[in-house]
Amino acid sequence: MQYSKWAKERYDRLKDKPEYLAVKLMIEINDQLYNRMEELGLSQYDLAERIGKSQSYVSKLLNHGTNMTLKTLAALAMALELDIEPPVFKPKKLSVKPGEELARRPSTDNVKLRKFVSAE
């Protein structure tokens, strides 16, 4: 696909901005949610009932680029019987020489999970 000079310049200016990445993620998430709704034969109204919200709330989330919280995303995934995996964060440029290892921060996932579960 051939883009105009204007479109290419605009893309080059925006591609490293958080808003661009947020919209890209939102489109991908919404696409997956809609695909699952279609697989299950659910309408926005049906999904709204499953999460205890109004159909207009679900419409805003899925159609109007509303920034949803992780808790809302989890509720939608549970209502649609979906598993969510954490996103993969990768460095843009790897500055480690071959044979060297990256210094890693010890994982705190188990500690955080234990605190969360014991708080309930």
C-alpha cells in the first residue's frame, strides 16, 4: 500500500507517542472482544447484563475509544470466557553484546499474588 507523503510524515511524528500506542492497543483489544462476542452469539446488551452495566456503557467502551481500566477489561474477559495473558514488553533496541546477559530484577509476582489473595 502506497501512502501519501503527508500520511507518512504524520505517522513518523505520531508513532512514538503514547496516544498512538494506546489507540493501537484499544483497536486490537476491541477487535478480540467483538470476535468473541460473535463466537458466543452475544449482543452488547447481553454482554452488559453479564458485567452488570448498561448497554450504552458497553457501547462506549467498544465503539468510542473509551479508556477502560484493567478491572473493566478483566470483567469483560471473564464475561466472554476469555483468558488474558500479560502483555509482552520488549526493548526497542537491544544494547547487550552477544554473550552478555541482561541484569534482571527479581520477580515479585508470587509475593504480590500472596498479598492480594490474603487480603480477600
